[in-house]
Amino acid sequence: MPSELKLAYRQCQQIARQHYENFPVASFILPAKIRAAVAVVYVFARRADDLADEGDAGNEQRLAQLTQMENELQQTIAGNLPDDFLYLALADVIKRFQIPTELFFDLTSAFKQDVVKKRYQNFGELMNYCRRSANPVGRLMLHLFAQADEKNLALSDGICSSLQLINFYQDLSQDYHEMQRIYIPLDDMEKFAVTEQHFAEGKNDSNMQKLMQYEYKRAEQLMRAGGWLGKRLSGRAGFEIRLIIAAGSRVLSKLKQLDDVFSRPRLGITDYVWIIWKAVRKK
């Protein structure tokens, strides 16, 4: 591998290690070549996410930057590499693992949507967002493991959509106050007599509690529906997926036990011991 490409991979892995996530990212469990590729995919998604969320740019500028990222991706696919370490590494990942490039465009379309869409009328709308914001990541992982058959892809979609919902649930206050976003369906809010004022004031009353317990069950059902993937995949791939499932399930369990739905759970040492134990036992 050329030294410039090695450096590009190292830069991606360094960025991946610097970001805290409740769910494992490019963990040491993976074989080295796959771990490096996962880091590249993560950095692409992280960069697009940051363009949609971080800094003081206006909506037009954010959309323009994401469109530029899509143009650079298109150039990469065409073989005209931009002068950027990410695309150098990404071109190698796409070629070596035969990655369907539309998955990357799904991600950027979801982040563009984040810039302009702040409310979701129903669960179907939200799931359409998850299909583009979260499910491509799982599908990319399966392609890296050469395990992207139809059944595995469907199971992965359930897991990834669940993880996306769990992230929404643990960031209720942050999403509203920093981004003016509510990722809880409006028709569910109406059903439980919850209004936007609940989010503005952090109003943790019985209606809000009942609403969130209802939403937690949805995420749990999706996780259970996809959970067989951890048993279908063997070796390190299966163990990594089981770690991710167990981590997501642990966060969801903590969310269900919170006295205040607007607070954010964090995983500690005992939680990670439980997660590893679950993954080892294939539960």
C-alpha cells in the first residue's frame, strides 16, 4: 500500500478514536483491514453530520457544503480524486470491498434533510429518515464483511433504525434547544397530550413519561426484529454485531429507567462488562 494511502487510513482511524460514542466504532475486535475501512466510513458520515449540525453556518451554507461533499464523492467514484485524505482512503475502500456507492449518497441526503426538516408528522416519516441516516451504515458494514445477502441486510436495517431512535431518545433536550429539532412523531405527541412546550421547558410529567415509554417499545421491537443477525454472522463479524446490539439494548434499558426523560444515560464499566458478557454468550 502506498505511503500516502497508509497515512490517509491512519488519519481516519485517529479521528474515529477521538469521538466518544455509546456504541462501538471500529473496535479492536475487528480484523485490521476491516477496522481501518470502518474508520473511513465513520469519518465520511461524521464529516457530513458535522456539516449539518456544527458551527454557526446558515442553512444555505450547510446545504452548499453538503452538496460539495456529494460532488467530491462523485469525483471520487469517477476516479478524479479530490485533494483530501478522506477521499483517497474512501476510493480504496469502495474498490476493495465493492461498496454500492448509493449508500453514501443516502447518508448525505439524510443530513441535508436535517438542515431543513425539524418535525416529523408520523412514524413512517421518521423511519424514512432512518432508512437513509442509519441503515446505510449497517449495510456498509455487511459489505465490508462480505455478508450482504438479502436476509442480513433486512436484519441490519432493524438494528440500525433502532439505534438511530435510541440516539434521538437520549438527546431530546439537546436536539430541541441546540437544533430546534423534535424527532418524536407529532401524531404520537398528540395522542399522549404532549406539546412542544414540554421540550422547551423540559416538562417531565406523566404524559411525557407515557409517550417516551411508548417510543422506547418501538425501538425495542426493531432491535429484537434484527437481533438474529448477531447469531447469523460468525467469528469477529458476529461478535462485533452482538456488541453493538448489546450496547444499544443497554442504553435503551437505562432510558426506560430514567426518572427524567430529558436526561442522558451514560455507560460505565459495569455496563461494558454486561455488554461483553451478552456478546460472548450470544444472547
